[in-house]
Amino acid sequence: MTNLSIDLPQELAERLTTLSAETGRSEADMIAEALAEYLGDLEDLAIARQRHAEFLASGERAIPLEEVMRRYGLED
């Protein structure tokens, strides 16, 4: 594990300290979990953007949501 020092805005640091005390979890664990989730979201976004660019470049036709729902009997 790598040690990392960060400067947090006062309000964020207070929220972290309060939640850590309320949940019994360490601030370091909470920061690591939040960062892992955030980085995962950014990685997913990068993949989605790449796939979207590939789709646009392919010239393939998109299927409207209404058509998909009708096709699979998912209409309200």
C-alpha cells in the first residue's frame, strides 16, 4: 500500500471525519473506496466514449428505443 497525503477543503474534511466516526470506518478506507469507485466510473466513461466513436465511424444505423421496446414487448 502506498501512503498519500492530500489537502481537503475544510467542509469536506469535516464531513469525512463525521462519517468516519458514525460508521466506525477509517477515513483512509473511506477515501480509498470512494476513489476506486470514481476511477471505475471514469474508466467506464472512457470505454463508452471509445465505443460510441467506433459506432459513429462504422456508419451503422441506430435503433430507436421505442422500436426496441416494441420489438421485445416492453411497451407500457
